[in-house]
Amino acid sequence: MAMTLVHTRYQLLRTVRIPIALIGSAFFPAASMIFFVVPAAGDDPAGAAYATASMVVFAAIISNLFGHGVGVAEDRAQPWDPYTRTLPVGLLPTFAGRILTGLVMMLLSMVPVVVIAAVFTEASVTVGGFLTALAVLVVATVPFMLMGLSIGYLLSTKAALAVVQIVFFPLAFAGGLLSAPDAAPGFVKAIAPYVPSRGAVELMWAAVGDFEVRPLPVVTLVVWTVAMGALAVFAYRRDEGRRYR
């Protein structure tokens, strides 16, 4: 546990020294709130609450994919990363430190979305609902953390940046994050249950409103979590093997 906290502290210090990284991950969801959610659903308490939950998940996806995907790829290109792997700490503290750092940055990236919703819309949620949404967010976004780690350990910085830019918007669109719960186009409704973003956002909708979660998106979310976890471990071991064989 102590080594995990050391890794977390190190990663957080490195990240806060480059604040543009946090600004970038918060920009798209906040801009979407201002230009789309506020004009379209700002006066509807339920609609605004659902839209805010969607944008929070959107912010979490961007934060995790860019933070872990591009961040890990950049770290691998620096001399410090190979050195830390020679230390007798194992895989778990490194992974756990990165995940805890990602959680902190993810929670910070959602602050503008929540502030915009509170100030410019009629969205409302109980204290219990808000705390439930936070807990759900932490659990439901694990596959995106692991996806980012997989990208970061498998690809170079330039390749990771390109893949993250290609992946994050389709994940949001296919999961129905950019539309009301029952207003997505037909083809989105057909594919949404099979992408992890749908399960994450349905759990968030249920936390802030009366939405009824369907089993299939949640099962899909669990499957994606397991698959991305296995891929992240494989990617780390593969990268480690290439460095030291």
C-alpha cells in the first residue's frame, strides 16, 4: 500500500505540473454542456440531470483514455520509466498508482460539467443520488482506465494519441451519451448494449433519476472490464519483455 501511494504521489505531481492536460480532458464535456445541453434541456430537471450524467461519463472516458493512454506512452519514452521497473515493487503498485491518479484527475475533470449543470440548468439530485453517482462513476469507468493503460503500454506516443482520438468519440456516440436515454438513432440503439460506455451511462442515469437499467449493458460492461484488464496486464508484460530480453 505504501508503494502504491508513493507511485500515486509521483504521478499526481507530474500531472499537476502540466495543467493543460486537465483542461483538455474537461473541455469537450464542458463545451457540450454549454452549447447543447443548456439550450436543449436546461429547463427540464429530469432531462438536464440525465444529460449531465452523460457528460460526466464523457469526461471520464476522455480523462482516462488521454491520461493513461497518452500519458503512459510518454512515460515509456523517458529514461525514468525503465529504471522504476528495475525496482523490487512489482506490477501491482505501478498499476494501482496510475489508476488512483487517473481517478483523481477524472473527478477533477468533471467539476466544470457539474458546475455548469448547477448554475445554468434545472438539474437536481439528492445528496444520496449524488454520492451514489460518484460511487457508480468510479466503478463503471474502470474499463476505460484499463483501456487507456493497454493503449499506453502497446503503442508509441504518436500512435497512442492517434488511437485515443479515434476511439473516444465513437465510444461516446455508440453508447448514446450524446442523446437522451430513449432518443438515440435506431442503429445506435442496436449497437449500444455492446459497448462499455452504455453500461456506464445507464448506471449513472439510474443513480440520478428513475431510469431502469437493462441487464445486457451491465454484463457487457463487466466483460469489457475483464477483457481490458487482461489486455493491460499483457501489454505491460509485453513491453517489459521487450525492454529486458
